[in-house]
Amino acid sequence: MAAGRAPPGIGGPQRDVGLGMTTVTAERQEFAIAILGGPTTVIDIGGRRLVVDPTFDPPGEQGYLTKLTGPAVSDAELGPVDAVLVSHEDHPDNLDTSGRAFALAAPILVAGPTHAGRLGPAAIPLAPWQTTQVGAVTVQAVPAEHGPADGDRDADGNINTEVIGFVLSGNGIPTVYVSGDNASIRVVTEIAERVGQVDVAVLFAGAASVPIKERGRPLTLTSHRAAAAAAVLNAPVVIPSHYTGWAHFSEPATNIPAAFDEAGLAGVLKMAPLGEWTTP
């Protein structure tokens, strides 16, 4: 980094530090990733368009959560998509009413076993390490832990709820890891060991915190844990997601570039304006 230059993203959560970015439209990209707000991530890869955790409702109360801003790009503006990947369907900040309708209308819908059952027969259930195909893109479910390691677990061993992340890969296709609502570095280490080199990591990094759950301790990656996860993955590009747009994110977005700078990883962090493509 040049002397005197601020770390990427300092000065606001939507500073452009990506390369060749344009606003997301129905026009497909060869390989690009965009964050629309909250967890909603659009990935054009291998000739396919995939959307992770669609949330298209306007701002307002969503049960015990408060949505502060709507998506930077509407579902209609995305045009046709090839698949929707749902990390979990029972939290409105990961799948709201409009997002659920969007997901159920997609040609391919993937979720963890429990949540696929709740979404209905249209959903493909994937347990961690299982795969399915979206054209030439292999979609692999990977583990996630939605809270602290000593958190309360359900009968199936899940903290908070069943959550999965995703790894996208294929012949001649970059490998992309999407963390979902994961708070565990141990889980990230396991994924790195089993998957191998990750080219791009999309990390849900808002340090989500709800007073009624786990004594208010973070349920997703904090900024410093996101930097630690990036170090474990050794990914040349890291794109934060799920860090803005909801009241329960407990850290300001500016914490993310500061944490990466402290870790000596400022060069891998790409924080594009919401709704803009990052071409890694």
C-alpha cells in the first residue's frame, strides 16, 4: 500500500475498491460478484447467475429484527437467474417474504436438509459436503456455526439453527466460498483443509448480535474474525457481505477494512458499493 493511503473501505462502507465495476443489471458477467445489501449476493460464474440468501423486502420490522435499508438492486432488475442458494430459511434477514417468493420461482433452489424440507419439494436438500450441479458449476454445501462454540445446540447439534455455506467450483472456474451465517474459525479451517485453494471468499461479517440469543454474543463473524478467516483461507480476494442494512449488526462497516489492515490483509479486501459488480 502506498504511504499515506487509507486502508481500503475507510471512510464509508461502500467505497469502491474493486476493479472494473458497473451496476448490476440483467446483463451477465463472465465472472463477477455483487452484494445487494444484507446477505444477498449475486454471483455470475461459469455462464450461470446464482443468488445467495435473497432479501428484497423494503425496510421495516421483520419479527424481532429491523431492516434499515432495501436492496440496492431489485429482484426484477436482476433478470432471470439460474439458481438460488439459501443458507437458512427461518431468519428474515437471510430470507424475507419477497426473497422466499424469488427463491421458490428459481429454476434451482438449494438449501440445507431441514430448510429444504420447509421450503418444499422445489428445494434440493444438501447436507455439508454434498454437491449438486448448476450447469458447469458444482455447488457444494459446507458447514457453518451460527453462534459461539459453546452456544446452545438443538437436538441435531446446531447452534441457533441449521446453517450451511457454499463452495462453487468447476473445470476452469474460480473457486468461491460463501460463508453463510458462520461465526467459527474452526469451521473455516476445516473447509480450507477439505476444499483447498479458494480464489474468492465471501464472508458474512456483520457481527450480528441479538440480545435474546447467546447473551448478545456475535452470531456471525466479527471484523477481526473475518480477517482471521481470510488468513486461514489464504484467498487472494475477500468480499464482505451481510454487514449493513439491518439494526442487529453490532459493528460499523468501517471496522472491516480497519481489521484487515491490522492483520496485514488490506490488499485482499474488496468492498464495492452495494449493487455494483466486483470483478476479482
